[in-house]
Amino acid sequence: MHSAVVLAGGRSTRYGDGDKALADLAGVPMLRRVADRLAGATDELVVNCRRDQRDAHVDALDGYPDPVRVAEDPEPDEGPMAGIAAGLRAADGEYAVVVACDMPFVDPDVVEFLFERADGHDAAVPELDDGWYQTTQAVYRADAMAAACERALERGDRKILAPLDDLDWVAVPESAVAAVGDVETFENLNTREAVADAAERFR
């Protein structure tokens, strides 16, 4: 069983007022766009969010084909590492793909490939050509990564790569991703302008 965890609890300061996860992409909330693209590659969906977002996010996922659960942040605004830990703790699968809610072009073929690369390890994290590790579109062994995130938070280390120091993980080069899918999978939408431009691509 493979789980999906969508991170949707951030404040989206560059986006402005409103919940970016619910931004309209050609009539469909961005959160639902992300979830729908994950449905073919995973067996359940966990949404990490703040308590005040819960009802609206559940509504956006009405009719989703796989089981859906919400993992609320125990403490809001603790950052993506805390969201990853909360989401992974709620996942039933041994492995889970973690995806940010602002990545509506996530490629299910890439997700399946990352699950394959993670098998036998604690994580498979894409390494982009610019040296950036894409930790918010990566596959993790749920229990191991959740525990590593919690340890990093306890010691006050909020660098998003910090939990990986405790894990057996593999870096997946961008070239390997491009061989199986579209590197557009990593595109994230941070501003209203980016959301508006992306919406045109769904029409």
C-alpha cells in the first residue's frame, strides 16, 4: 500500500490573502488538482493542514476515489517539517509520497518511480540540476521520516534536509526523473500571478 501526504498547512505569505490550497485552477481547487493526479499512483490520501482549514479542505476532496484523512498540525505554523511528520504519522502505508499543495502538475509516473527508488531505503529525494533537493515531492518510509523530523524539531534544527541525516536515503537525479516523466512535476505556484497562468493550462 502506498500513501500520499499533501502538505497544505502553510500560510502562503507570497500568495497573499486566502488559502492557496483552495486557489481556483479552471474551476477546481488546487488541492484537488494535486490529489487527483496522485490518485493513480497511491491508495490513500492524507492532507496535512491547520484546524481552521479542515472543513474547507475536506469539502474540496468530496468524492475522492481513495480513503481520505486529515492530519491536523498539533501546533500551527511550525513549518513544513512538522507538517511532514504529522502527515506521515497518519499514513497507513509503509511508504508515502509527500507533495506540497502548490504542485498541481505532479506527475504520477514520477511518483511511481520514486516509490520504486525508495524501496529498501528510508527515502528517495529528487536532486535537481541546480543542486536543490526537492523534499516536498519525495517518497519516505513513513515511520522513519516522521521520527527523524520529530528529532530534528526537538533539537531545534529546522533545515528541511536535517531529518535526512538520520536516514538511509537515495538522491534521484533530475535526469532520471526526466527519463520517466515530466520535470514540470516540480513546478510550484507561489503567487496569484503564477496560479492565474497555470489555470490557463488546465482549460
